[in-house]
Amino acid sequence: MDILTWTYILVGLSFTLYIGIAIWSRAGSTKEFYVAGGGVSPLANGMATAADWMSAASFISMAGIISFAGYDGSVYLMGWTGGYVLLALLLAPYLRKFGKFTVPDFVGDRYYSNTAKVVAVICALFISFTYVAGQMRGVGIVFSRYLEVPIEWGVVIGMCIVFFYAVLGGMKGITYTQVAQYCVLIFAYMVPAIFVSMQLTGNPVPQFGLGGELADGTALLDKLDGVLAELGFAEYTSGRKGVMDVFMITLALMVGTAGLPHVIVRFFTVPKVKDARLSAGYALVFIAILYTTAPAIAAFGIYNAINSTSEKEISSLPVWVSNWQKTNLIAVDDKNGDGKIQYLADPVTNELTIDRDIMVLASPEIAELPNWVVGLVAAGAMAAALSTAAGLLLVISTSVSRDLFKTFRPEISEKKELRIARIAAAGAVLLAGYFGVNPPGFVAQVVAFAFGLAAASFFPVIIMGIFSSRINKEGAIAGMISGLIFTLAYIIYFKFISPEMNTADHWWFGVSPEGIGSIGMFLNFLVCIVVSRFTPAPPQSVQDMIQEIRIPRGAGQAVDH
Amino acid sequence: MANDPGKMKAYWKKNLQTLFFLLLIWFLVSFGFGILWVEELNQFRFGGFKLGFWFAQQGSIYAFVVLIFIYVYRMNKLDKEFDVNED
């Protein structure tokens, strides 16, 4: 069977599975809709968190980014995993003990103020929307590439699927579909990686293969350093970014991860404080499987790509090159007319452009694996995009129905609230779909900054809300606003107003807009502490609540009160 | 437990000590070995890896996983010791 048939079969089967699960686990109450009834086992929650977390970008693009960035790609590897340590140690257990449904819930109660809550809702909506629009676009691209339909149609199909199980199933439906999606995506990611690792280094474990030796006895990474240096590129294992910048970007990604509302809310779904801690551990195990494989795929991919093209006759290139030339992900331009490819660092003489997404998408073909593996990778990419989109849509709908509507109209019945949540989810799907079809130019750029914004707004306020009983509402509101505005202003200035100034010479302390969320976070902490010092301490009831969330006993299940 | 502020304080202090110790390692393996001292560590080899590079792309992630499980173990023990566990 050909690739397209296999893709239809495998993607079709996986979608049937998701929809089946969604029908079986649809939500009947607001509690099931918001936090899956609070009875999810730590293992299942860990898997769901991992699928929720790993987006189309993690699955398709991350390895490719590392291929071309080498050591500098480490910021993503450390940044997107290290945040889970912060989450497990500093946030998850206490927020679980607090025992409500959303991050704005916590901010509103801890800072005894609807103003603080509304600021938190705005931050949550802003972060989630920028993120989800990128996911819908990702769904569209994956569909169009594999199923050979226009991107618009791909987005519409993706919308229908997400609509079905997010609107119907709420958090409960999402959680169990995400468990299935994790299994699909990790299997699809590992199979080609294991085969490529075997081919190149003889070691079936990609994590070891990365440090393995090639057939000629030299270590893969040393060989890669040498080959790249010969072509005029920087060495694979050494960095080009400044140390300060690498430090700050990593920090912003870590802290941002711990501050993302759709990740935090997952820890409200487990029964106990103990389970919240454990499930963060499971989540990181499941994430680490992919994140330690990605650098291996990255190095194998760039090595294979160079090896099979550089200085080779254009007429005798392997089949996968011409296959992917059709999709414009590889472009060959024989500038000096010698009939061979020169892949060089110098853009004037370079004759080969490779899109970063090739490293994952083409890996089954490069390794000459059977066609069903290509179909499997398609199903995996789809699972990654859909699971993240669904998690984000839920945060958006919860923010609207619970944090905005219920806060100001507390008398509405549960049935009505559930209906509003569903309508909000439906509205969010449509809006996200619209942005997927007509992507505003800034979306792709802004997604990367969602982390900086989460780092600069939520993280400090939540941490201090737990670990200090002196921080009050004035401090929290001033801190969130100043962190957010500072970070936003820096990003907008360098990315949109004066992009020509966006070089290391003009950055403050050598920190790029990608890493500025870290500075925004420090600013948030500082403003929060100073303002709190000069304004009255929180009331006794809040002080008691802080003492209460610090001890696990008496957590019970997430309750509405 | 909640009625005994002294015991509560001791529990919280032990908790903070655990956090401090674990976050120190967290900082060391990633920001330390993977970023600040990566050049120095790259002088050493770890199989086919330069050591600093290994920490940045592999080792730090393994360490993060281990840290969380140590935390889970320590806290479960601490909760029992101070009788604030949930079951």
C-alpha cells in the first residue's frame, strides 16, 4: 500500500478511537467539565499532562530546530522540562490543596479581590489564545501535508474533531482522549528514532546512539562537529548565543511552563495532594522520553541530510529528497552549474535549503522504513496538535463561564453554567479556527512569547501567594501588571516597532526578546514585594487560608463554594 | 495539627529545607553544568559526548525526573512524620 492509503487508515483509526473515548466519558456536571470530577489517577493524569503539554511544535519542529541550532537548542530541552520541577515542588501540591478549579480562582481568593481575578483572567485568555491559534494552524498544516487537502480544509476537519470532544466531554473527555493521544504520539516518535539510531550507530536506544560511534569508529557528535566546520558552520556542540541570553531564555521557558494555565489546571483533576506531586513526576517521565529522544533525532537528521546530499550528483539524489522537494521543504539550486550540491554556511554559494520540519517528517523515508511508519508519524503529529488545542480551549471556556460569568452572576444554576461553558468552548473553537485559516502575521511569533508572558505575570504571584503571607492584593495586582506590560513592551518594541534594532548590541543586558520574560518575572517579584510592604497586610481569613494550603491533610476533592 | 502552631512551623521549615536542597541541584545540573560551566565541562568526555553538552541535552532532564521522585518520597515521609498525611 502507498503512503497516502496508510496515512488515511492510521489517522482514521486514531480519530475513531478519540471520538469513541469522548462519547464514553462525556461530562455531566460542571465539576466533570472543569476538573474531570477530580478522580483521575496520577498515572493517567501524568500521561494526559504530557500530551497536553507536547504540541505540534514539540513533535514536528523541535528536533529540526536543534539540528540547526546544535548546542543552542538546549534552551528548549532544559526549558520545557525543568519547569516541571518548579511545578511539582512549588505549585502543584498547594494549588491542589487549595482545591478549586482555575488559576484565576486562586488569585481571586488569595488576593481577596475581583480586580486581581479579572487581571488573572485577562492574562490567562491572552496566553491561551495566542497559543491555540498556533495549534490550529499546526493541525491545518499537518492535515494538508499528509492528506493532501488544502490547509483551510485541514483546519476545518481539526475544528470539528476538537469541537466534538472538548465541547461534549469537557475536562473528563479531554483527559481520557489525551491519554490515548499520548500513546499514539510517543509510539510514532520513537519508532523511526530507534531504527535510525540502529542504522547509524548500531545502538537501538536513541539516547545512547547520540553518544555512539559511527561505522568508521568516530563518535557521531565529533564527526558532526568536523563536517559542519568544514562546510563553514559553527561546531554542533558549541553555542553561538551569549551565555547570558541562553541563561535567561532557559529560565523564561522553565518559569513560563510552570505558569501556563492549561498545565496548572491538570493538577486540579487528581484526588489528593500526594497524587498531585506524583502525577507531576509521571508527567515529566512521559515528557522526558520524547525530550531526550529529540536531540538524538536532531543529530541523526542533520548528519544524514548532509551525508546524502553534500557534494553528491544532483541526478542521483535519494528518492526522499525529490519527494520533499514537491512540498518545498527542500530546495536545490545548482548555482555554480557543476551538477553537484554544495551545502555551505555562506548563503551566496549554498545550493541546498532544508526546512527544519524535515528532520522528523522525513526521518522514516531517510531510514528507508516501510510506508506505514510514515502514516504513523502523521497520526502522531495530529495527536500532538489536537491534544494541546483541546487543553487550551478548555482553559478559555472555563475562564469565560466560571471566572468571568460566575464571579459576577453567582446565582446561576449549575446546569446553566455548564451550558455557558459549552457555548464558550464552541465559540473558542470557532475563533481559533478562524485564526488557523487566516493567521494574523504575528501569531507564529507570539506563540513563543506566551511563555515569557506567563513567566512575567502568573508565576511570581502564585509562588508568593503560597510562600509569603505578607503579600497583599495591592502588591499582586501591581506586580502582575508591571511584569506583563514590561515584557510585552520589550517584545513589541524589538519584534514589531524596530525589528532592525533586534540585535545583541541593543538588547538590555544582552537578553533577547525570547528571554525577557525572566527579567519581567524579577520585576514582578520586586514590585509585588515593595508595594505590599507599604500597604496593609492581608486580612486574617486569608492568612488562615495560607496556613491551610500548606498542609496536605483535609484536601478532599475539588469543590465549588 | 492545625491547632498546634509550633509543630506546623517545624513541618513548614523542614519542607522549605527539602525544597532548597532539591532546587539547588535543579539549578546546578541545568544552569550550572549545562550553561554557565559548559565550556569547562566540555573538556571532559562521557562516552561519545562532551560532558557539558551531555548535561545540556540529556543529563539535566534525567536529573529533573529523579528530583521530582525524591521530592515525592521525602514529602510522603515528612507528611507521615508530622501526621498531616491524607490517609
